[in-house]
Amino acid sequence: MTRFRKLMPPQLLLGLASLLLLLTGPAAVGQEIRQACTPQPAHLQVVPEDEHEGCSHSRAAMLRYLMRQGIPSSPKPGDEQGPAGDEAATDVLHYTLDIEVDLDNAWIGGSNIITAEVLQGPISTMEVRISDAFALPLITVNGTEVTSNRLNNQTILVDLDRAYEVGEQFDIYIEYNGYPYSDGFGSIEFTDHNGTPAAWTLSETWFAYTWWPNKDINTDKATADLSFTVSSDYSVASQGSLVSVDDVGGGKFKYNWKTDYPTATYLYSFAITNYNRFAETFNYDAYSMPVEFFIYPESDNSGNRTLLRRTVDMLGVFSDHYGLYPFINEKYGIAQFAWGGGMEHQTITSQSSFSEWLSAHELGHSWWGDMITCATWNNIWLNEGFATYSEGIWHEFRNGQNRQELINYMAGRRPSRVDGSVYVYDETNFGRIFSSNFSYRKAGWVLHMLRHVVGDDNFFQTLVDYRALYEYDAAITDDFVAVAENVWGDDLTWFFDPWIYDIGAPEYSYGWQQHAVNGKTYIEVDLRQTQTSSYPLFPMPVDVVTTVGGQDTFYVVWNDELAEHLLFEVPASVDSVTLDPEEWVLATGYRRVTFSDGPPKIVSIEPLTNGKGQTMRIDVGFHKDVVADASDISLVGDVVGTVPVTIEYDPVTFVITVKAPGPLAADHYTLTVLDSVVDVDSGQSLDGELSAYRWANTPAIPSGDGLAGGDAVFGFDVAAVAPGTGGSSGNVDALSAERP
């Protein structure tokens, strides 16, 4: 969902911010607030809300919402353990909605049948959400008239006709009529365009109760038959396929829509006015589906039709990368409405305009938000971050793949601030749920970075597997993380924890120096994260690009310390070194600084043989001059035990030669170089850990985890020399880094 920004004078914004602070206090709202179940990290700070976009809402709408007395700020929020109590006791299977909408009088009347199954029983009551703006002249359960009690201005408790056991089904029939009030972003609006009446709904997050009876929880999706009776001057857009349009007399038509796909309550909608309609066809493999457009007559021009038709191409791009459009047996459509942005109503997006980025965002929701819905509003980024990144995917692939288009587009979608978490800790905060900076932009960047971390194949396979597990259902962040880790084959909490659950972003400073050692060239990068101390460390693989004669070569270093020295080999001397030039990391800045000296690292380990193929010595090379003696080295065989060694050091080549008293017997040996080896100039201890990097395909050498201190431990096998082999071959079968 997308909301266009409305600019206000600074004075008005300041005044409005002060008013919002007053209104959000307990005395203003006067309602019980349910806290999110996940504890908020102690260092997380409350920050003022930013302008909103996407499915977020204008400050005017939020102010209207907060000013309404008697409406909880978060009615029926979910929790990370799923629904509880009455919510968990039933599963709504189907809705049968049949209403008349009178645009001239802003009135609704009709009925809804809620078909439910008992999951936890026995039960003798069920909560139904329906506004107190409506009269409820008749409620029946399986044909028997029953009573109800109003719990608050949003919810009634229906007394069932008897106790129902687990597995039993029942139908609650509710007649209702009245003059609805609108809330939230415009949960139901009676407006006009160019002098013609119009009506539309937008129920996100929990405002469906303002126009129809329902059970409103994201984890309980249902199918529906939806019938709308309106003046014959108008047409109706809604979910699924249009089964029929019936002339019911009196100058009225009934539009009968039907969807067989499970749909979250907030994704049901209608849009009514004197639409012009046209359609295209989406063909994909053996599938063919209508793509239907409902547009105001005054907006129906060739330019807008061209923009709308781009949706067919978008369906192809997203199906290529996300899997087949999830509602292929019904339709996709766009209905114009008067709200300033877009809303991803399932199978029929509501949009005020038809720009490519808006249409891509809302269509992306068909997979991420509609097919898989965030189980709780804490996890709204699973909807909005994915839809935001879908904008980038469309720009990347709209004319054949162009990675630079993606990079450029995401650069334009950077958040203007990062001092909040992607995860919404307070799901009672309506504005925070739909924060443009955190739930949309920063969340979209999480996916952008994840793609670069794991690579394209793993990234898109993660989406395929995520879909396979949760399609037509709901998910939370941990569900997505588990899928990503399964595809990646390793832990990814180091990535998701700071980027999703914590605040901030890294700021980098770096210097570099090159070293020529024994005919090889190495680049040493002095890399630091310099963000404010209130932000966490962000472990990340970071691109380092070397330039020689205008030619760039990309390397990846693993950065998991606030300050560290990272060393890697390059083919030849370089002209320059640049950190993350394509800006794949959502960093707040990159600053080049003077290089500061780092600890010595091992750059070569070579067991050598004599003329008879017998192992007599091991050469250990460093990237800079060191001080060492025999006590810094140990050699131990699994069978033969400790082998006494002597060493010789060459200060020109920076190589320590470790000598055994004689040929090594067949065995597996472990050579340890202690971090008591130090730099001649700075005295810093050896950075010796081998295979210390957690990043994929990082070689064991050069050694080190980026910090001074740490022994180098590696192993090798010596095989018996076959008689008569002479000195033509050595007897070292394997050389490997070993963890201490």
C-alpha cells in the first residue's frame, strides 16, 4: 500500500506533532492498550514519526483516528504466538456478503453469513466485529434466532444456539444497516469525482468492522461471495471474479463477485462509481487470466491506459521471479479511487494514480501481503518491505535485466533516517506500523542487502521456498528467517538481528595500504564502523573494489568488528581502493581516512620436502616484518607427539622456516604459530586465526579475524614414501586450517 506525501508548512507540522503527542496519551485515548509480546531492547529509543507513504497514511487521517473517542488504538492486535482465546477457537471458512450501498445517502444495508468451524471447543459464543453505527435487526445461527451483547463500539458477542464441539461448523447470519463512519485511512468513504458520487473501502489495518460484520485477524483467511446492489448508474469492483450482474429492478443492479482464494479480512473491499472499464489478458505458460481496469471517465486517456497496461508486463516479471501470479484462476485488476496512494486489495488493487512504481508496489503485494500476509502488524515489513523491493525488481527487469537500474532505483529509496527498527515493537502505534522510513524503505533495503549477501540464486530460491511453505497463509519474521537460513545452509541471525530487530545502520571509515611480499601483492584495509554508540555493530560482507588502469576488480571482505584490519591478495599493484562503490550496504556514510598500522598476518604456509620426498621443514610467511623465536612455534603429530623444532627467520622475505630434526614420520601433524609473534615496528600481536571469516568461500590465508591476537593452527598429513620414488614428489597429502 502506498500513500503520497502531502507537504505542510513547518509551523503546522510542529503544531500537529505536539497535538499528536497530547492525543496519544492515556487520557486522550482512554482505552486499554495491549503491548506487543516481544520485549523492546532497552537501548531502543522512542523517535518521532516520519512522513508516511505506501500503505501508510496522511497525518490528517491519523489525527482523525486518534481523535475518535471510544475506539481502541489497536483493537484485536495479534501476538507472536498466534491468536488466543476466542480468536483461536474458530476458523472462518467463508463469508456470504449481500449488501446495498446507497451512494446518495451514504448508507449501507444487507446481511453477511459467517461460516465457521470450531478449532477449540466446546464454544457457545463467538465475537464478531461490527460497528455500533449499524442497527442489527436479526442474528441467527443455523437458522435459529439468537441474541448478542455489544462488548464495545466495534465488537459484539454472539450467543450461539447451542454448544459446538471441535470440528463442527455453523453459520452466523447477521442483518445490519446504517450510516457508517470512516476511520483509519478511510475505511469507508462516500466521496465524488468530477461531480459524480463514489464509494470505496480501505480496511487496513483493523477497520473492516466499519462496513461489514467479520472476524478480523490476519491469520484467519476465508473465501467469499460478495454481492453489492447499487444504482444502475454505477459499477462495482471487488474481489475475485464477477459471476453476474443482475437487474434487480428499481433502477438498481446487483454485482455478484466470488473469490475461492483465502483472503485476509482487511484485504476485502469494494469501489463503486461510474467507471469506464477495459481489460487486457495476461498469458503465462499455459495460463490465461483477465487483467481488468476500472477508471474514472475523466481519467480515461491514452496515457493512463498505457501506464495501466504496463501491469501485464509486471505480472510477467514478478511471475518469473516470485512464481506464478497467486490468483491466476480469477483476475488481477486496478480500480481508481480518491485516496492519495494505493492499497493492495486482493485481486483488485485500489489506486489513485497509475505510475509505474506505484503499480509495481501494489502488484508486488499480491505475493507478499496478500498471498502471504504478515501474521501480526509487528511484522508489517514482510508486506511493505517486500512490496518496496518489488519496485526495484520491476525496474531491474522491465527491459531485460539491468542491474544498474536496480542499484539506481534503490539509491532513490534509501530511508531519510535509520534510527528505528524495521520490526514494529508497538503494534498499537498506527503511525509507526506504516513508517515510510522503517516499514517500507529500510525494510526494502534489508531484502536488497540480503540478496547481495546470499547471491541471486539463493535469494530467489528463498522466495520460492517461503511461498511454498506459507502461500495463502500468514507468517512472521522468524518464519522467513528460517527459510532463508535453510536455503543459505548456515546461520543468518548475524544479519537479521541488527537489521530487523535493532536500530540504526553502519557508518564506515577506511584506509588502505598495499604490500609487496615475495612477488605477491596484498591490500590491507583498515576498516572501521563509526556509527553512534547507540547503534549496534552490523556484521556484513562488504565489497572492496581495486582499480588498475581504469579496470575494476571486486573483492569481498567480512567485517564483524568496529575496527579491524583485513588483508587479501591482488594480482598486481593497484591505483585505488574503494569501499562498497555500488552501495549494497545501507550505510549512512563512507569516509576515507589515513591508514593506521595493523597486526601481522600469515600469508603463506608451505611444508617442503628434501630430494628424497621427505618432509623436513615448513615455511611460514608473513605480510610484514615480525619478531619470533622457537617458543612461538609448536609441531605435534597425532601419533608421534611433540616434535622439537628450530626456526630461522628471513627479515627480507618475512618467512620463518620451521625445521624438524629429521624427516617427519607418516602421521597427521598440527603446526601452531602463537600470537606471541609480534610486529617489529608496532609490537602488535599476530592476527593468526585461520578460517576465521564467516563469509562464504573465504580462504584460510591470509590469516586473521581482523584483530591483533589469535594463534594460527593448521594441519597437514605426511604419507609414507614408497620405495624407489626418489625425490620427484613430496609426501604432504593435505594442508588445512584447523580450529584450535
